[in-house]
Amino acid sequence: MLLTIAGLFALFLILGMPIAFALALASIPVFVVTGTMPPTVAVQKMVTATQSFPLLAVPFFIFAGNLMNATGITERLVNFARLLTGWMAGGLGQVSIVLSLIMGGISGSAVADASMEARLLGPSMIAKGGYSKAATAAVLAFGSIITATIPPSIGLILFGFINNVSIGQLFLGGVLPGLFLTVLLMVTAYIVAKRNGYRADLPQMPALRELAASFVESIWALAFPVVLIVGFRFGWFTATEAGAFLIFYALFIGMFIYRDLTWARFYDAVKDSITDLGMIMLLIMMAAVLGYAVTIERGPQQITEFVTSLTSEPAAILVLVTLLLIVSGMFLEGAANILLVTPIVLPVLTQAGFDPVHMGILIVSLINFGGLTPPVGVIMFTVCGILGVKTGAFTKAALPYYVAMLLFFVAVALIPGLSLLLPKALM
Amino acid sequence: MLQRIEYACAGLLLGAVVILVGIAAVTRGMGMPIIWSVEVAQLLFVWLVVIAADLGMQTNRHFGMQIMLDNVPSSIRKATEIANILVMIGLLAMLFYYAWNNTILIHSRLDGALQLPGSYYHGSMVVGFGLLIRTLLVQLFQRIRNWDEV
């Protein structure tokens, strides 16, 4: 039966069926043919999937991110990032990486970050920075991955929700790996820029006073991740409440401090958030049904048994799971992958003695990495679509960054402290 | 027209959910928690989700894998897309039927501190599947009518 489910899912996927529907279609046989469960249970599972308090954080952070863009905070952050790193080799490329790190603190979605930066920075990187289109797409796409590890991250919320891992701990765990990835990508961008002669964006380092002024202007956005982490540490709020709080915070800044928020911008932010939310929640509801069907068929146990029959060496299991995630990441979109694959592989890993928070950081970054690889890479498609780059040219230009990501994964996998230091010390 | 009503409903629901969760957090912080606040937020949320899912369908946000369809002759692609829509309508019709039965079945179950009937929650699925079927039927007719275009 498990093979039937997998086969049906693959079939509908290849036929171009929307993933949410492919999930539902694949799970129908379990309810209709075997008769172990009445099909009304499938409908009930869809309703229960929406009735999770931690899950409410997802729409909240999506809405908050869209609002932040509408308040004009983004332009101020671009300016700050530009003063901070624009004078380095690779200029705007470095700016885009740092901007992803800063934006990561208020927005949780790598795709949203990548498309925003491609529109905002892409054209001037090509016109003024000496970057080729493909090189621009590569640095923007890879930088956006940082967003997905810095709190608040939608991927980490989904991971915590579906696997019952503390979202607060996951958020804290993502901080150091996110910073590490930023440095790694900046070094890579520096080497690439030196070799290809990409120009710096600013002639020299800015005056300290100029930098300080820009810092003060951006303080509202820069302070947020700190407030978030302090709030978790002292138990002031949960992730969901923080999301609601961030929405009010963004509205307040937009209306009273920057005064850039107009009705039209507000309305667009609401509309975008609603369709984003509809897309991701339908996926979650259908994935919940399939997850239930797979559990009835003892899927996780069978897969655990299969893996442990191959090897009982924890390191080998980790390598196997990593390879599986890279492959599934190549074909499936991130949220679908987290909801579908992680409940199956996490038990295998925890049984082998790995910490769920450590694994969460590794798995979510691996899955996001899938968005940067052909044949199906959502982040890659988004950036290439906006800048008009072919995927073949993208992968060629991205080679140095693929190497950097490989280094990053090895480091995160081998050094648990990178992910666990902060959660252990603070919570 | 219907789309504007749906956006308005979804927008109001989203606002209400945010405000209710905010109120719950603040009152809890002040030491006089309102229990029903989060409960109502979650009830509204499921309704928000079904409307948003339909709006997502109308704006083509429910993505799938395009790699096969991008590499076949356009007549095969169009035929497959139409077949996909038919399969989705079939699936949704089936789910609609079970959602209706389920809503009747679960009506007598009272939930949470407010003791709301379960049908308040589960009825959303009937409406949601109905809306999705309507949207897909519209898309189906559009595709058949525009068969000759690219």
C-alpha cells in the first residue's frame, strides 16, 4: 500500500497536478479501498490540521513580512546594508547577502526575500556592478537561504509544528548557523568578485556618522529579532503571539514613524498574504491527510526498519537521510517537503541518537537548498524569472556557491554546538 | 464581483484572527485571560483558510511540477491540463459529499469552552470544496473555449 501511495503521488506530480491535489489523490485509496478508515475521517483531518495554535504563526509572519515591505522599512534596510558592505569587492552582491540576513529577522520566507531583492537590487547589479545576469541571479538566490535559518523562519515553524519540536528552541538554534552561512557566502562572493572583476558599489568605506544615522533609521527592523529572542527566553510570548505582535508593530511603524503606509499598499499586502496563506494552508491540510494515511499503513516504522536494516551506524544513517533530502528537495517545494518527508525521517534520526533541534536546523536548510537546484527549484525559478536568466546559465554561475553550501552542511552536521549552543544556554 | 467579496471576507477574517490572538496575549499578560478569544480565532481561521484556498486557485497559486508539461507538444499539454482539472473536480466532488455527511455527523459534538457545535468548524469544508469546484468549472470552460490560443 505504501508503494501504491508513493506511485500515485509521483504519477500525479509528473502530470503537472498541483501538489496539494496530488497529495490528496495519493491518499484516497487508503480511505476508500482498504476500508480501515471511513473517508469522513479524511475530511476531519483537514479541519484538525488548521486548528493548531502554533500553526497560526505561519499566516501571521507571512502577513507581517508583506506589511513590512509596504511600510518602506525595506528601502531603509537596503540603504543600511549598502553602507555596511557596499565598499567591499562584489559591492551589491555583498549588500544583498547582508540584506537577506537583516530581512531574515522580520520575514520568514526565502522566496519572498529573493524576489524582493531581485526586483530591488538586480537591475543595478547588472548595470553598475559589472555582474552578468546569471551571476546576479546566483548571489541573490543563495543569499535568500539565510532568511530561512534566521528567526522567524516559516520553514522552522512548520518543522516544529509537524514534528512536535519546540519552535522557540528551533528559532534560537537557527541564529548561529544563519550568521555562519552569511560569512561563508560573503567570502565566496568576495572570491568570485575578485576573480571576475566585479566592482564595489561605494568608492570607499562610509563615514562612521553616516553609518550610524542609517542604523538609527533602521533600528525598528534591526531590533525585532532581538525582541523576539528575549521574549521567548523570558516566556513573554509564544511564536504565534509574536507574529500577531509583529503585525501591530509593522502597522505602527508604517503609520506613525515612517508614514509610508498608504491604503493601496496596505490593501496589496493583505491580498498577497491571503493568496500566500491559501496556497500554504491547502498544502498543509492535504499533507495532513496523506501523513495520516501513511501512519495508518505504518509508514514511519517500515522506513525506520528499512534504514536500520541497511546500517545501524548513526553517521551512515545521517548521510543516507541527507542524500534522501537533497533528492526530494530537488523535486518537491520546501513546505511540502517539510510536511511530508520530515515526519518520516526525523524518528529514524532521533532513534540513532541525534538531537531533534540540531536535525531540524540541518533538515530545513537542506530542504531550502532544494529550492536552488534544478529541475524544480522555487527560489531559482523566481529569481531567474524576474531577471530573465536560463536555469543552465544559473547553475554554472552558482557553482562556487554550491561548494559553499556543501561546506555549510558538513559544518552544521558535524558540529552540533553550532545549532545547540544558544538553545542550551538560553532556554 | 464574487472575487471582491471573497477578498473582503478573507481580509476581515484575517484581521479578526490577528486582533483576537493579540487580545488573548495582552489579557493573559495582565493576569485576566480571556479563554474564548483564541478559540474564536481558530474557528475564524478555518473559514479564512477555505476562502483563501479558493482565492489561491483563482490566482493560480497552487503550483505543481511543470517540467513534463513544458516539454511536450502544446496539444498534449492542453489536453493534460484539462484532464487534470476534471480529476480535481472529481476529487473535490467526492470530498464535498463526505464533508457534507461529516458536518451532519459532527453537528452534535460540542467543542471547547464555548461548547460550539462541531458543524461550525466542519461546515467550512463544505463551503470550501464548493467554492473550489465553482472556480475549477469556470477555468475548465475557459480552457475549452480558448483551445486555439497558446
